[in-house]
Amino acid sequence: MIRRIASHKRHLAASQSSENFLLFSYGDYFEPRNVRWGGLRFFNDDLIHPACGFPLRFHDEIEVVTIVVAGEVRQRQGVQPPVRLRPGDVQVLSAGTGVHHLEMNECPGQAHLYQLGIFPRVQGLMPSHAEAAFGALPPPNELVAVASGQNKAGAVPMNADATVFVASLESYRMIEYRMSSDRCAFLYLTHGALTVNGVDCESGDQARIADEPEFMIGAIDHSDFVLVDVPTLGQTIRE
């Protein structure tokens, strides 16, 4: 089953500081039928305006993966020194028993980032974070694991039975992906046009994938996307 969700169905939360496309219920946006996809709890596509940022937020028992697309973000967690994240940088914040954090854009242009929340494998751990630089342009035509709790080489480790990939697929190129029956996948097409087992997707669309032992991702035009592999966690996946 591959369920396409068109870009116009994303929830836009706009303020003087930012524009945030929310793909799942998050913050003041709540839709009871759109709370998670297996182990993926939230996925936000965020634009932060210059000299602005997100207010102080609290997370616990969630793995927060931040992928910076453009601009520069300064993040602070509690009393720790701030962390600067640049294009191609990926951070995993293991919220554990609880952590306050905020992000600021101190650059003259907009900052663009994705933030994902994934349920942890083990609860009750102390908060921690780790970062890595993957470069603003990923290698073409391959899935690059940027955050993983499945021992993927080069990925930032996280406390979750999940892997987050980024990919840049050239026109008419294809990638095959396989997964077991107790897992599901989530694809967010950030640029371009592609098909997932024949289901057409355009920029801003989502593909929610379950009960597909293998699926083929084929680029119609040059396409950039994020792919998340998570356990179903007992969720009944329906079309």
C-alpha cells in the first residue's frame, strides 16, 4: 500500500518568525487521524526568517532529527554552549527524560530545515545530542543514511529502531528499497517529480508506504527527497 498525500494537504503554521509545513499533528495543529506513521511521530518542513527563531520548546522521550537545507541555525539546549548547524549538517537530539531547546536564525537570509520526531527504542535515558556534516549536496543516485539506530555506516547514531535517508536522484534513475512486513516507510519529496511503485509524486508530496516488501523509486525529473524507515509499532496501517 502506497498512500500519496498531496502537498496542498500539509498544514501551514505561519507567524512573524517562521513558516512551518506540518506533515503530522504537532503543536496547536491536531488531526486525530494524522498523529504518526508507525514510529515516526512528526515531520516539519520549516523556514525561519532572518533574526528570528523558534521559542523555547520542551521534548521528552523522542529522537529529534534536524536536517539543515539552507542558511545557518544556532541551537541551544538548556545551559549547554550553542551549536551551529549549516547546510548539510544533521543533528540527533535524544530528548530522553526531557530537554528544553530553541533554534535561532542569525543570518541575513532564510534558514530552511526539516525536523523529524521518532519514538525511542529505550526510554528514561539522559538527554544527549550528536551532529555530523554531510555536505549541502549529497552524492547523486544513492540513499545516504544520515541518522540511524540500525548501525548504518556514517550515520549519526540515535536511540531508535529507524533510519533517516536523504537522496538526490537524477532524471530517469531508480533506487530499489526493501523492508520487512513489520516496518513502514515515509517519503517526503522536497524537489522534483518521481514515482513510488508507479504512484506519481510531485514536490511537497508525501508517500506513506506499508505492506510493500520492496518498492522502486524512480525520478521523472531531478528529485530530492527524505526517506524514513521505521517500525509499525503495532499500528494498523490503512489506506
